[in-house]
Amino acid sequence: MTSRFFKIFIIISALLSQYAAASAEIKPSVIGYGHYIKPNLAPLPKRTYRILVGKDYPPFNYRDQAGHITGFNIDIARALCLELNLACQIIAKNWKALKADIENDKADFAIASLAISSQNLKQFEMSQKYYDTPARFVVRKNSTFDALEPNLLRHKNIGVVSGSGHEAYILEYFPETNILSFANLNEALNKLQNGKVMTVFADAITSQNWLKGKNSQACCKFAQGDFYEARFFGQGAAIALHKDNLFLRDWVNQGLVNLWATGRYEEIFAAYFGDDI
């Protein structure tokens, strides 16, 4: 199963993940920002594990109509606890409180779309990455633009968020375009809706939420082509643990590999990201 707007891959081999400026069609696989070697682990202690998730970041974590916390991260948390045979208490918190609890060892780990950044690597122990989001071009529905033909962007207006990695990427790889920088993504997308820019280049997940929401008025779609470049768009998201808790980190990594091997990871992925826009 392959999604056009959100690719997830998990590494089992000793090869590092590779990112390319060109578009990619890659099936889900087990991922990691480094090497993965199956550890020889002692059993995990039998107790209740506190798992933190975010509060409002659909489709990763949100409240359903009955008020229950749900989403991709929550399903990954439940599947991971089941795979590792852990009794888990899943708790939703805002990012500030979530990070504080992990840093102060008041929770076992957080599955909350935390980026593998230099700051987070310094502050937390991080698992192998469990998802990665490409950048994509958003265009009006009557557009014939294909990102595989970058020459079509010459002298065209491209909307980006000011100061973002997406702006830096366009500046480096598409220097002959007319770059229009906006304070936030909603402003850029509204200009696209009004025909002021030919396309907006941005994070696929955030753009997807806008495309599916009321504000877009069903005006737009994704152009063909996904863009992965760690230098501009980051190294993906990982599970965060208290610093130096290598024992639990290794078990979490093994759990992610097991989820992929059994097909459960792909089932969860398909439930949230299997449809194309």
C-alpha cells in the first residue's frame, strides 16, 4: 500500500535512510534515523506504563464525537503496548506538559509526533523514527502542474511560509520562480484559493488538513510528486523517552520492528493515510 501524500518507512537493515530532492513513491517499511541491530534484551518489568500523547493534532491525536482520544499516534501506542505485552495508561497532554513529564521521568514515553531534532535529541532519548512527512505542492483543481516537471515553475508565483524549510528549499532548487513568503500557511493557502499564487509548497499533513476542511471550499488538490530532504524538512518523528533510558528505548525499537513484521503497522497507516486526495 502506497499513499501519495504521506510515506512511512521503517529500517530493518543496517542502511541509513536516504532522502532525495526528486519525488518518490515508496511503500511503508520499518524506519530509523540510524542503524538498527536487534538487541538481546532482559524482560521488561511488569507494571503499568504511562504513555503520553498530544491533545489536538488531527489525524495524529484528537477527540472523536464521543469525546474519546483517538488518532494515528494513539493507535500506534495501543499496538505497541499490545506487541510488548505492557499494561499501559495512555494520557493526553499539551506539548509543554508532555515534554516536561518525559524530561522529569514522570512518564515512560511519548508518542506525539516529536521531531528528531538536535534539541530533542539533546533533551530526550529518541527511538527509531516511526513516520516521515514529505513536502508537496498544493494547486487549484483545474491546474495541470506536475512537480516532476520543475521547468513549469519558472517565473511562476509560489507561496511558502516565511522562514520555513520549505522556503529555503524553493530558494535553493527553484531559483527562477517568484517566491511569495507569508507569515503562516493558512495565509499562503488562502492566496492560492484566490488565485494569487500558482501553487503553495508546504508540509503534506498540514496542507491535507486544510484541503479536507471547510476553509478550502474544495478548491484545491495536491500536485503529483513528494519531496524528502532531511536538511530542509527534518528527519521525521520518533518516540521520546527519558534521557539515557536505553533499555526501554531498545524495547520500543523492537516493538516498532515487530509491528511492521506482523503487518499491524501498515494496517494502522492505511486507516489514517490510505486515501489519496
